[in-house]
Amino acid sequence: MNRARTLLRKRLPVRLLIASVLTAVCSAAATARPAVTTTTRALCEEQGQALADDMTPSPG
């Protein structure tokens, strides 16, 4: 355990790699959430429109 702490404290490249991976994960999550929300909303609206079209009587 002591050796791992020393490794993280003294090795700048290891700390930079950890920071880079954490940044990449956070940015991917921050991008995915609005994309999923927008897509879900659009699909629900489209499905609602399709149901409304099915309920209207066709002319003739």
C-alpha cells in the first residue's frame, strides 16, 4: 500500500494519465446524457404523432 502511494506521488506521468482518463470519462458522460435525452424526447413525440394520425378518420 505504501509503495502504491509513493508511486502515485512521485510519478508525474502516472498522475497525468489518471487525470486524462478521468477527464475523458466525464466528458463522454456529459455528452451522452443530453444526446440520449434529446433522442428519447424526439422518439416520444414521433410516436405520439403516429398514434394521433392513426386516430383521425381518413377522408372518403
